[in-house]
Amino acid sequence: MKIEAWIFEGTALFAFIVAVIYGFWAGEPVGTVALALTGGLALLVGTYFRFVSRRMKARPEDDPEAEISDGAGELGFFSPGSYWPFGLAASCALAGLALAMFHIWMLIAAGAVLLITIGGLLFEYHRAPAGH
């Protein structure tokens, strides 16, 4: 996780430097604030990754001497044919459209659909045993 922390912290540093340069050069506050917030968010994620990496044992990705075979093994379960990610993306697009058009009724509907698709994706393989 240390590599990921360095990537996000480097992105934060870049965004902060560019925000200062952009603020002096363009004199436009909205872009300056957007760049500063981007740097803050990247710094937040990088700090979290650095904090978590202290409590984890070193992964093969973190070891420059590691072999490819060191990372072999099961990585987890990934659904081979789920339609929930498509529904989740569509509901996020609907929410973005509702925000862009500022239709509150559409935003409420998109939020409801978004919660349903998140629940469907989360509980896709959690089913009650047969007979209950």
C-alpha cells in the first residue's frame, strides 16, 4: 500500500503546486479552489493508504525483490455475469443528469434507484437457504 500512498501524495503535491501557480497566473478563484480541493482529496486518500500500510504485512507489490510467483493464489470472488454494475452506472448517470438539469424530482428518483442498485450489487449472492 506504500506505492499507492506515494502516488496519491504525489498527486496531492502536484495539485497544490498547480493551484498556487494557477491562482497567481489566471486570478480565477473557481479553478484555484477546484485544484486545491483535488489536492486535499488526494492527500486524504494518500494519508489513509499510508496509515493502513503500517498495519499490513508487506505485499509482493511493495517488495522490489519479489517474483511474479509470490503474488500467486486466489484473489477473491468476482461475479462472472452480473448486471448490477450496469444498473449502478445507469443510476449514477441519471443522478448526474438530474444534478446538471437541477430537477429535484429526478434527483430523488435517481437516489432511490441508486440505493436499490447498490443493495442489489451488495446482496447479490446473499440469499436465504432453501425452505425458509
